[in-house]
Amino acid sequence: MTSITTTGSPIADSHDADLPGATPRGTTVISDVVVAKIAGLALRDVAGVHAVGGGAARALGAIREALSSTDHTQGISVQVSDAKVSVALTIVAEYPVPLQQVADDARAAIIAAIETLAGLEVTEVNVSINDVHLPDEADEAGEADAR
């Protein structure tokens, strides 16, 4: 769990009020997992993003989905330091959506969500596109399952 303050105690002293996330009534601690989940949820509405995560992460995600459990942090890693966040993600893009546009839209959605919901400054969002999903791939996968 990452604190957006440098205080070691959840109770703020009067000198802690100058720290990010600290108020005279206490401090706010936001876990890395929460920030990663916010980023993952922001990607749900980005046009051109077919899936989040690399091959192994997506395979594990399929198992989780079969068990009715969803991991919104799949394929996303965050580093929170003080009140600043760095995000790295891996996605599969839809064909024929322009890849740079998908990356730019994903980046914008993540920055807006984290800065609005968590109140943290996003310093960078690094997007890796590791595959392109073709429209007929879903049809072929469905036929293979039917066999």
C-alpha cells in the first residue's frame, strides 16, 4: 500500500498538514491497487481497446471471468510516489483502429480518471500494444469452441 504522504502514521500531526493528502484532521492513503483499478476501469470505454494485458495475463483473466471474478488491474502497473503516479499498461488493439489514436485515447482516459478520482498527478502513462485483434478472430475462436 502506498501513502500519498511521507508520514508513517495514519494520524496527522500538526506539521503533517503541509504534506500532500494531509489535513488538520488526518491523512489520506491511497493504495497502488486502487490507482491501478481506476486506470483499468477507465479503459473500459476507450474505443479500439480490445483487451488489457499480455497473453498470460489475458489467459488468467479468462479463467477469472469463467469463475465470475474480474481483475480490473490486469495488464496495468502503477508506481505512486508522494502525490505523483506513473502508469504502464499493455493492451490489445482492435483492427483497423489507428494504433497511436488508441494509445492516446487510453492515456487521456487514465489521466482524467486518476486525477479526478484520486486527486493524484499523473506524470506518465506508457502504453505497450502487444497485439491487434482482427474482427474474424472472435468467429474462429467460437467455431473452435463449438467443435
